[in-house]
Amino acid sequence: MQRYEVTYFQMIMIGLGVGFVLGLIPLGLGWYKGKKKLAIIGFLASIAAGAAWSLFSLIIVLVFIWLILRNPQTSTAETADPFGDEAAMSAEVESASDDNAQN
């Protein structure tokens, strides 16, 4: 049996390859879901993590898949109609004042 040695450079290159292939998952999923920023960050983070340790890129991919697929918590400022509540309230006040003026 022949002994095969792997250098650090070869290990890093294999890790980059693994990170690249696994990083295609969040890249494609994020692009499909319209979250391009998370897709690109997940892809690049997977490549960088693969260079450090090949299995670490799998953890990064799983985290970014979760970030892409989760439903974001929306604040009230984002969900509230900027004119809906106030416009409806002012319309009620005006109709009430018109009713009082007619009586």
C-alpha cells in the first residue's frame, strides 16, 4: 500500500472546493426567494469557512438556509399603513363633527 501525503495547501484547496459546492445551496435558494444579499453572504461565508475546516462550511450553509427561509419579524412601523389609520380616524372625526353641526 502506498502512502499518500496531503499538504496544508491541498487541504485548503479541498476545503475551498467543498465550501464552493455547498455555498451554491444558499446562493440558489436566496436568489430564488429574492434575498440576494443573504445569498451572496452565505455563499462567500461558506467558501471562507471551507478553507478553515470543510465541515464548518456545512454549518454555515445550514445557518444561512435558516436565515433565508425564516419569516422575518416585522415591526409595527413596517406593517402599518402610513395613511390608513390616521386617515380613517380623521374621517370618523370629520363625520362626527358634521353630524353635530347638522343637529
